[in-house]
Amino acid sequence: MVVKLMADSEKNKQATKVSNNEGTRKRAKKARRLVVPLSYISRSNSMALILPSYHVVDTGHHNEDNTPDLLHHTEYVTHTSQNNYVQSETKGSQAVNPQTTNQTAATTEQFQPQHHVENTGGHHYHYVSHYGNQITPVAGISTYGQMMTPPAISVNSHTYTSSGQPNTSYLTPPVIGTPQSGVVKEDTTLVTHGTVDAHSAQKGTGLSFTPDNLHGQYGEFALDKNTGEWSYTLDNSHHQDLALGESHTEVLHVTITNNSGVSVHQDITVTVQGTNDIPVITSQTQHDVTKEDDTLFVKGQVTATDVDHGAVLTYTPDNLQGHYGVFTLNSSTGKWHYTLDNDAHQALAEGESHNEVLLVTVTDDKGGTTTQQVTVTVEGTNDKPVLHTDMHTGDVNEDGTLLVRGQVLASDVDHNAKLTYTAGHHHGVYGDFTLNADSGTWTYTLDNKHHQDLAAGETHTESMLVTVTDDKGATVTETVVVTVTGTNDKPVITSHAQADTVKEDDVLFVQGQVTASDVDHGAVLTYTPDNLQGHYGTFVLNASSGKWHYTLDNNAHQALAQGESHTETMLVTVTDDQGATTTQQVTVTVEGTND
């Protein structure tokens, strides 16, 4: 009997590929059962053993010679002796799962896909009769019926020898369809799922699904061992290191086993896509303190990280110019420093402060940003008041300008500083000062009535030390100076009235002294008479002392009768060294007697 059958490995591959298209699914479902029309010529009514077979390997793992690993299977022997056999290759595949059909008439039979494995690189059918005779197919007779998609397994055969007879072992594995895949994305799509596309090649047998390892690098797989339903959940909170445009593939190797223990493999591939994660600030709070006239420079560093692979960070400021100083910022490292402009800014009082703020933006190479604020506190110190003049002066004159005034002017750069003015003393030698404690206004009044001792051209300096104190106790002092200038004061007669009496033939001589004083320091007085010669006698006057005497010329003058008198006068002028004068009259009464 001759059996004619077309062997086409590419068409056989179509048997287990599953399409998402409904129509294709139906056709593929039919294709999973090979319909092999057989025609044969009777020769002695001998029986032919038809052995279509499929080569199934695990392409994910390889042997030393780069051939695929073999699937686990159970060996069967068709020879009735059931003797053990010796594999003819040292490496490679095993023949699996016997399913035979005895053909005795010209009929069309249905065959489940069967697996027969060899260690050669070719793909072909190899049929033998149950007598061990090889059958050569006649091209063009057999067809594949409704087969629309290629199976996932290739067609081969393998023959073993046991007790001198060719023996073949067979196994029917589950049939798998389209490999499963899915996509998850950081921060967006965290779960993907599907169902392993497989069914049993033998009617009425179930499948079990076993994973190799459910733990992925970026998440976890879950697999239902009965249904083949699977899911992958991205561990989003712990895995953010994939950059935008970067991806990672997670693979779950699933072993699909039927009730006979025959298994095949299918991979579930999940692509994990990255997103751009914004930088994260890692530096501590950026704060420091500068102080007027003390700490003028501070520095720090804003640091950040980005979990995305290969992220490059840049640091930019919002504004480097502060109110009291200047920031600098390194755009690559985030290092900053602040310098206080101490000479130009002294306005902060003791206990007062001002915050200088620099907002640093950290930007990654994909445009993601985060910020950190740098704060520098500028502390004030107490600055002492500042005087606007070195000295305040004024002038008074005896008998002339008796009052002078002015103002001690001071300021304090510290905000809201309050100044107080105090004097060391108010009383001078020749007059008195007054001082307004709030404004610094002062006056000096000369005590003209009691102080006339300064001569013309003579001066005396009166001074008052004014202390300016701010509200924090800082002080500055200024001296107020008033010059008192003297004038020439005329002499003042100090002697009593100068009067006396002489009498003819009796008291012929009298004397006295005109006295005067001059308050001016060092004044020198001179006494001069207007006329020394009297009518009845003569005056004598001492120019330095003012002493005088009068002598009656008794012999020449006897004309005055008893009870008759005559008055002799001398006007004494007292002159100081500045020419100021005063006068006093000296009077002598001459009395007559009876001659």
C-alpha cells in the first residue's frame, strides 16, 4: 500500500498561531486539528502506520552546541516487544507521545497534532509502516483542509532502534497561540494583564500553568495556575529610575502542562516604560546668619538627586541681588555664598533683622524642576550716633550780647533710633547753659550784672560737654564752647563825700582821699584835679592814690567876718587805663573870724 501525503513545514507552523481577529480565531481553532486526507493503493491488504509528527523545542534556552533545550516528555515504544531502545544521537531531542492510526481503507482521518523530535537541522516528514518499511509520500495528493495559520511548532521525525526494529516514541503537547505581552508606565499605567493563549491538543484533557518566577525587577507577576490568566503590577513607589524614553523588559516564563505531564513554554513579556521624574531636594534647610560689622560672609550648598538614569541637574537663581548684599550660585554644583555689603548698609538696629531670600530652581535634562529657598538673616548691630559738626561755638559780650544759642546735631543710621542729649554741667563762670534733651538745642546767658571783671579785649571761654545717647546706650559727645568777651568798665568812686572845714586863725589845714575801683582785671586808675588853686588857699592831690589836702593862706586872707564862710572845691577825675573816667568833688569850707 502506498500512502501519498504532502509534507509542508510552513503550513504546519500555522496550526497554533492565534489571531485577535474573530474570523481568524475560528479558522485557527479548526486548524488545531490536522485533517490529513489519505489515499492509498492496496498491496496485499497490508496495514500502513501513518505517523505525522511535530518538533517542539524551548527556544529560550540552548545547549552547548547552541541547539534548543528539549521539552519534558514521556517515552513510548510502538514495537510490541516494548524493549528498551538506545537514542541514536548524543545531544538533541527525544521522540514524544504516541498516537497511531491504523489505515485499512481509503478514508480521510483526523489526527491530533503529534510531536516527533530529532536532532537534525532539517524539517521533514518520515513515515514508516508498522513493519518498519519507509513510506515515500507522493507529492500533490494530501492537503491540510482548513489550515489558515501556521502552527508554532516545526515538523520533524526521529526513529530509534530496539531489538533491530525501528521504534518511534510520541507525545502530544498542548498547543499555544500568540505570545503574551503588555506595557506599563511609571506613574501612569501600573497594571497590565492577559490570558495565556493555549489549549490541550487532546480532547478532554486540562492544562495547568506554572511560572518560573513571579518576581520581576520592577514589579510582580500574578498567574492563575488553572486558567492561565496573568497580571503584572508595577511597584511604582520603589521603582522610578527609568528615564523618559527608557524602557525595561520583564519576562515571565510559563510552563503549560497537560494531564499527561506533557508541557510547552510560553513567555509573557511586559515592557516597563519610564517617565521623567522631577529632581528631589536632598540638602537640609539652607539658612545662615550674617551680622553687621561682624560676620560678613556665609555659604552653603543646595543638593538634589534625580532617580532617572543619567539625569543631569542644573541650578539657577531667581535673583542674585539682595537688599543688603549679593548672592552667587554655581549652576553645576548648587554651591552658593552671600556677602554682606557692610559699608553701605548699617541701617539695621540691634535686635533687628532682615531676611535675604534666594530661590534656587533645580532643573533636570528633561525640564523637570524643583526648588529650594536659601535664606540669609542679616542681623543688625547698634551703631552709635554720628555728629554733624565737630564743635559748636558762640560769643557773648559784657554789656552787649548777653545770650547765644545753637543746636547739637546728631543722627543714628539704625532704624527708629531715639537720641537723648545730656550736659555734663549747666553752670559756667560768667553765665549758665540750658540744653533741650530731645532736640539738642542749647542756650548760654551771660550773667552781666554780676560779672564785669573782664577788661576790654579780655576773653573767657565757657564750655559744656553734651553727650548724645541712643536707645541702646551708644554715645557720642560734643563740646559747646561760648566765648565771653570783656568790655571796659569805668572806675567807680568808692570814697565817701569829700568835705571838710578850715577857719581863719584857727584850723588852717585839712586832708582826705578820693578812692575808686575798676572791676576790670588789671585796671590802673589815675586821679587828676580840675584846679588846685582855691580862692583862700591851695589843694594838693596825689595822682596815684587820690589823697589830697587843702592849706588855708591865713595871712593873706582875713576878710571873712565872723559867721561868714566861703567854699573851696576841687573836682577829682579818676581815669582807668582804658580812658574811662569818673569824678568826685572835694569841698573845703573856709570860715571867717572877727578881726
